[in-house]
Amino acid sequence: MSDRALDRLAATIARRRDAAPGSSWTATLLASGPEKCAEKFGEEAIEAVIEAVRGDRVRLTAEAADVLYHLLVMCASRGVSLAEIERELSRREGESGLSEKARR
């Protein structure tokens, strides 16, 4: 297993997918369903935006970490793994964002 923090976090989320609700925040979120996971991700994303506008680097860093965690939980709730996200990012490497958006 990699030493990267996101890899470790994704592995922890995967392990807690079938854990009893209430045994961890991750298990509780996953048991509440994809819609609740998406709602929580949205809340955290808004909090990160607020801190970005305010310019508080420490608070933005903390909120960005919350966003990454909740993004991975939301994706896990729909069976999308970090590895799949990384493959998609790799596929897009070297491609202009403008070109990619024009194809959509």
C-alpha cells in the first residue's frame, strides 16, 4: 500500500463501508445513503469556498481536507474508487481543459 495520505484515507473508507453505523463517522455517513453523503460533501465544499474568499489559509487548509474526505465518502457511496478517479485524471493529462470542455 502506498504511503500517500489519500490512498490511506480511501482504504479506511473502504474498510468502514460495511461497519456498523455509529462505529465511526464514515460508517454512519455511508449507512445514511448516497444522497446524505452528497449533501454533506456540498456543505463542506461551501465552507471551503467561504474560507477561500476570506483568505484564511489555515481554515482553508482544514476545510479542503474535509472536502477531500467527504468527496471520497460520496464517491464510495456510489462505488467509485479513488483509483478510478486517478485513472480519469491520468486520462486527462496533457489535454487542454478548454478542449476537454468543448467535447462535452
